[in-house]
Amino acid sequence: MGLFSKKNETQKNEPEKKTTAEKKPATEKTSDDSKKGHSNTSYFVSPHPDGGWQVKKANAKKALKRFDTKTEAEDYAKKVAKNQGTSVVRQKKDGKIQKKKRGGFPSVQQ
């Protein structure tokens, strides 16, 4: 019976190890950090290599959408940026940065 009591003692120790292994709050913080990073991502309006204009998320390989005109691309980028609470970066045809505005561009009153 001495062997059985030792097994019971090791079984009692196992739950203690499980409670120390439970670190779910750390993973929850990681998910919160990724949400914060998402809102800081800019959207770029830039020339598309095959012609026209594209809207891309920062560091993305593919465009979200492609347009014939820069104005159409800017309008789409403004909507997406406003929805995501982030900024739009416009580029000229030569790739230089034209303007960066948080939440899209200010409305132009005529």
C-alpha cells in the first residue's frame, strides 16, 4: 500500500503544476496589442505597376483594390481609413509622398 500512497502524492502535485502553467491573461494581452497595432496601420494610395491607382495597407504585398483614377482610389482609401480609425498616405506618380492625413482627408468646402 505504500506504493499507492506515493502515486496519490504525485497526483496531488500534478494539479499544482497545471495551475502555474495557466497563464491565459498573458495571451489576452497579446490579442489586445494586435488590436492596437491594427488601428495604427496606414493605407497607401499609389500608382499600380500595370497602370491606374491602387489602395494598399502598409507593408501589404497585394492591393486591396485597383482604380482607373487617383480620385477614385483616394475616395475608397478615405472610407476605409475612417472606418479603421487610421490614416491615408497619398503618393505621386513618381512614388514620393504627397500627403498624410489621419482618418482620410479633410472635406473641401466650395
